[in-house]
Amino acid sequence: MISPARELAFHILRRVTAQGSRATDLLASAHAERLSERDRRLAYELVLGVLRWQRQLDHLIARYSRRPPERLDEPIRLALQLGLYQLRFLERIPAYAAVNEAVALAKRYGPTWGAGLVNAVLRRAASRRDERPWEKIADPIERASIQWSHPVWLVRKWMADFGPEEATALLGANNQAPLVTIRFNPLAASAEEIAHALAQEGIEIEPSPYVPGAYRVRSGSLSPRVDAWRRGWIYVQDEASQLIAHLVAPQPGMRILEVCAAPGSKTTHMAALMGNRGMIVAGDRHLSRLRHLVVLSERLHVQIAHPVVLEGCGPLPFLPTVTFERVLLDAPCSGTGTLRRHPEIKWRLTLEEIRRMAEQQRALLEEAARWVAPGGWLVYATCSLEREENEEILNGFLAAWKEFRPIVPRVAEPFRTESGYIRTFPHRHGMDGFFAAVLEKNFRQAP
């Protein structure tokens, strides 16, 4: 027998590897929801754990099997990764359970010879649980890449960008499971009603020390089965992501444009801050993602979001006289600030992809700037840690668009940079890594 949690984790990892799927989307599928709470939690832990520690696990596979992991049949490699992750990182899992179920997966889905290899490798690994073979590697970049399980090129880049001490702390933080954070939805219920409903479910929360209206879940099981979730009273959203809507500073009655708005986390947050009074044009190039925004708006009782299919890099479909008091560009990016919750990104990303993203971001920012009303604000945001997608984009834009100037919004002091921009980091603030800049239009220098 193979436990439902391990079977599901195995199939999700196969899809992530073969189809480029996002792990968290698959873990939120209807099939996963049918599992017991215990099995669902274990499947979540196994999938994200294997993806976070993939390089270190493959290093151990190579050591104990004397074969390059990439040369192994995919089912065998995945069974070994799952077994090794349990042996190395999950003390509550008995070694025999980790080994036996990995062997069972190899028998069911791999070639006939695979089960014997999996059994031999994992039993060898079980007898050497404390071994750290990467500590003998002379090259510090290669050693850190295996120890903290990140691609060599990214480790080298962050060491150069942030310095060895800061980069090492960041690498370590990326392998920690993030806290679950939520925001209350005042369009659906009062704060008192929401807090009481969560307490009734045994869910303990505490206010964020940084972001107004954000709450960290300290204990209890928060899932779509929770009544407050089903009724649209709460929304799960990282603190850094919640911060962006506050930087926009939306006011009731405002006219706001959001470019690249889907799936709607920030759209619905701004609508809540506006009390459903005003208008938010929520644009995105993908109709399927806009459909998700519509569904989310309905669940969260949002009435002022108007979805529009648009290509943000080209001319937007508005009359020349139309302007907006606030324009938010939540730009598509590498996502290196979200590796805690989306670890598969680091195995797919390349430096060339970051450069390609930067070209797209420049075009999006210049088009978004055309629709800002005099005296209005343009907010640029990414969930990237890379200067190429952040400071370099903004510095080039401000050099060419003299009518804009950066302003420092009212945010926690630790988020502010010397250039007047906003940055958050997993290892410093316990939240996703975001970058944001707030630009005011038609700034006139005093004589």
C-alpha cells in the first residue's frame, strides 16, 4: 500500500517536472481537497520540501547510487527524492515508512530494476543521516549551492548583489515554510465577526507588525473548508503583497487602473480599502486569468472591479482624454522573492529570462505612465529581488520621464531604501521579497 499523501505528492512532482505546472495550484486541486487533513498536510510538506531541497537531494542520490540523478528514470528519481527528504528532514516519519513507501512507488511506476536501487540507496542513506558531504567541497559557490539547494548561477549572483552574509541568510530563509497571512474583508463582515468566527474554528491570529490589516495565523488549520473562508470574510495573501494596495493609497470615489491585475489579489484589496466606492479598471492580457478575477470578486463581494482584456506593452484601449488618479503596475517578473512558496521557480529560471523580463517591464511601465492624471500616482511593483527588474528599471524611467518623481509613502522604516523605494525580504522581515516605487506625476521643483 502507498499512502494517499505520498501518492499525490509523487504525481504532483511528476506534473511539475514534466508539464511546468505550479505546485501550489495542484495542491489546491479538488483531488487534494478530498484527502484527510493529515494526508493533505503531509502531501503539501512533501511536494514543497522536495522542490526546495532538490539540489541537495540529488547530490545525495548521486553519492549513494553512484549514478547521475538526471540519468535515472524519472519515477525512480522522484521516489528517491521523496524518500531522502523524509529521512533527512522529517524526524516524525519512521525510516522504515520512508523507505518502504518509496520502494512501493518505484515498483508501481518505475522499471523492474528500480525498486532494488531505491531500497539500496535509501537504506544506505538511512544509516548516514548526519553526513554532510558538501562540506568538503572547496568552491564556496558550489558548496553553498548544494547546502542551501539553489542553482549555482543564482547563488553567485546574490553573493555579488547582496554580499556573502546577506545572501546566505536569504538562501536559508527561502527554504523555510512561510507563515500563513490573511486580511479581513470589510465588504463582507465586521472585524469583530471575522475574529469571532476564526476563534470558533480554533484559529489563532495576531496582527502583522508591519502591514495594517494583515494578520499572521499562529495556530489552527486554515483551509477552504473554514466558514470564514467560504463566505469571503477572509483572503489569504502574503504581507508584502498586501502592502502594495496600501502604497497605492486608494480612496473612496477614485478612478484606478491596474495593469496586469489578474488573478485579483490587489484589485480586491483596493476595492475593500475603497469601501466599494469608485472604479477599478482591472486589465490583463489573459482572458482565463481575468475569469479567475471575476470569480474572486464575486466571492469577496467586490462590485467596482471592471475586467478588461488588454496588452499592457501596447497602446491601451482608452480615449486620449481618460486618465486615472492611481495606476498600479504589478509587473510580470522572475518571482525570486516568492521562492519560499513557489520553489520550482528557481529550477526553471535563467539569467536570460530575467533580462527578457526587464525589457517587458520597461515597456509596461512606459505605457502605464501615459494614463496617470496630473498629480496622480504611478505605483510600480514586482515580487522580484533582482536589481535588473527593480532599481534599474525605475532609474532609467525617471531619467527619461521628467514629469515623475519618487515619493516616500508612509510605510515601516525597515522597508525603505536609500533611493526612496520599498523593498521587503524573507530573511529580514519574514515575508515575500517585493519591490515597489511610488511616483507622483507633474512634480514641480519649488523656485
